[in-house]
Amino acid sequence: LQNWPVQLKLINPGVDYLNNADILVMADCVAYAYGNAHQEFIKDRITIIGCPKLDDNEYYTEKLTEIFQRNSIKSITVVRMEVPCCGGLFQAVKTAMLKSETIVPYKEVVIGINGEIKQ
């Protein structure tokens, strides 16, 4: 890990490690469903995790907007599960990017419930 804490609710938007960072926004379940999560996604990225089903996705959007506004972000990767509720995570990131006028390379990776990359 490049940072601690990793839970979105606990991250201070003004910490130095967010500036000039490659950001990974990952659903909580991914690390359990996909065995190579550390090697393929977490390594060399600032990791932010959350669950859009258990937490308030509007809060996620606002917090991510603040993070993007206060820092120069190099790239954003969203890794989520294939289940419908997890789609809210990518939506929160996209909305935050629009609200903060953040234009950086971004991508979405979808992990299947059987542990395979679906997309």
C-alpha cells in the first residue's frame, strides 16, 4: 500500500500523497474476489476503497469531488464487482470528475463474482 487509511470516509482530501497521484477507487469486495488485486491494481497507486451499497453514494461523490478539486490527479482507475449495486462506484467517480472539472485518463475494470476480469 502507498497510503493509509484507504477507506474513503477516513481519507483527508488535503493529504500530500493525493497530489500528483494515480488514484485507484476500488470496491471493498474486489480484494477478496480477485487474488491479484495487489499486484495488478493497488501497486503504485493511491488506493481508495468503499462500498456504494453499504455507504451513501452521494457522500462518495462529494468526497471524491473535493479530492479531485484539491489535488492534481494523474489518472483514475475504478475496479468494481459485476453486481449491479457496485456500478454506483464508477458513477460517483464520473460525477465527481465532471463536478471538479477533472480531465485525466480513467478506466473501469469489472471483476466477476468468480474472480475473473469481465471488462
